[in-house]
Amino acid sequence: MEDQPLREVLKTNDMVAISFATALLRDAGIEHVVFDTNMSVLEGSIGILPRRVMVSDEALERARMLLKDAGLAL
């Protein structure tokens, strides 16, 4: 995924949804990264700033379909 543009497939402050989404992507072999995980330092750990799950352009449609089928559509 290095040097490739990344696209957002999920944006939420629900840590259970983030965990579920990353498990689904991992099990499907889709490389992903979660952005903004350390923003809690800035917000005071109250959980109002959403985290973003990102995938490469080439995995975007597959990841979207996977998350949509699981009820996690963006």
C-alpha cells in the first residue's frame, strides 16, 4: 500500500465497528490502515473524533461491498 492513494471506506467513532471492519478486511486479505487512532490525545479521550479505515484504490470496491454486506456501509 506504500505510495498508493488511500480511500476511506469507514468513518466512525464506534470502536466496535472499527474492530469489526478491520477484522473483516483482514480476513478477506484486504490491506487497510486506520487513520486518526491517536487523536484521542487531542480530544481528551472522550471519543468524539471519528477514526477512518482506509484501503488502496484497487481494493476500494471490494472493501465497500464487504462492509456493506456486513451492515457497515459508509
